[in-house]
Amino acid sequence: MRKKIVAGNWKMNLDYNEGLSLFSEIANMVKDEVTGQQQAVICSPFIHLHSLVQLAKGYDKIAVGAQNAHQNESGAYTGEVSAKMIRSTGAAYVILGHSERRQYFGEDNQLLAAKTDTVLKNGLKPIFCIGETLDEREAEQHFDVIKTQLQEGLFHLSTEEFGQVVLAYEPVWAIGTGKTATAEQAQEIHAFIREQIANQYNQQVADDTTILYGGSANPKNAPELFAQPDIDGGLIGGASLKSRDFLDIVKVFN
Ligand code: PGA
């Protein structure tokens, strides 16, 4: 059975001490309150990673991830952080292709394919984000956009490599806007994604792939979203900065 995951994306929030204290709070709540097999993941800024991994030791239901990694192994790329460096902190996941990276940093599917390769080579699991903009949805191009993002970003992977990937469907119009996709809209795309995976690989691979929903998810709407057959958890922005809200979302799978 595929894994249920609720991942928090802190984005560019929380200084070092604030991050450590929020993570400690979350880790303790996970320990006390999570009774199911789901995993909580916190994707923090790079500066927190090593310390969060230390705090997470001894807790099996919480893991740590980064929010980006460079496509090259090392070299003269001032200001960048490599997948190997991330792995050396003990972090397990890396978000790739978040719409903010695509929009503000010009990351396209080709670059993301290269980043995915490097991340996998270094033993990290990508949380690979896909999703359409509002214009694309209004023009009824959302299925095509998703299909292209999958084909160009991920479908060069071998079956074994693809098995390491977590997907996140994040309609861009729902991110940070308070406008969540309805459970039906999200389920429709998640089922479509799973169908594309089955076509490219096989049904077993498709059935084993964890597909998260992201975009204004909160404790109120998460139960209905996570009850959909093809939604295996969430990628949570705003609500992951509040320990109570984040935990209540994680606990939907209890
Ligand atoms: P949001 O962000 O939950 O604040 O909408 C989700 C994301 O960007 O991953």
C-alpha cells in the first residue's frame, strides 16, 4: 500500500531559533497524537536542516526535507546548495518544481528533470510539484499541462527511480490564495495523474505512488480532500507554520 504523507512547506519563513522551536513542538505532537501509519515531513529552509534532523532522531513518524537543490553535483555556483550537501544533513526529501520556483526562478521542466536526476543519485526523495495556472484552467488546458509536466520532468526515469518520487498536485491558483480546489476537482486530476503513470510504467507503479494535494489546505478542508481515493496526503504551506493546524491535518489519517 502506498504511503500517506503530510508535508509542511515552510517556504522562506522562520529564523533559525523559530524553526527549531516550531519543529520541536510539532515533533512532540506527532509523537503524542499520531496513531496511524502516516508520515509528517517538514521541508524547511536549508539553514534548519541539520538541526531538525537531530531533533527528529528517535521519532519514526517525522522526517525532514529541503525545498530546492541545484542540478549540478558541485562547482562554481555561488549561493547554491547541492543535493549531496542536503543529504549530508540527514534530510530525506527535497521539494522540486514548486510553482514559486517555476514562476520566480524560471525553472522549467527540462531543468527539473536534471534536478530530479541529481536528487535521486544522492539518495534523496523528490516531492515533485505539478499544477496548472488559473489561465490554463480557464482555457481548459489543465490536463495537457499536467501531462507535459509529467512527461518532460519525470517520465525519463526508470521504474525503480520513479518509485522514489512523491508527487504533489498544486493548482497554482489555489496556492496561498485561500481558494482550495474542490475535492472533486482535486480527485479528477489525481486520478488523471495516476492514469498517466500507469500508461508510462504500469498499474502497480501507479498504485504505489503517493500523490499529495497542495493549495490552501487546512484542518477544515483536509478531511474531505484526503477522503478521495487518489489523494494520499498534502503539501501544506501557510497552515504548516501553526503546529496545531498542521497536526490536525496530519491526524486526518489517524
Ligand atoms: P498554501 O501553500 O498551503 O499556503 O496554499 C501550499 C504550497 O505552496 O505548497
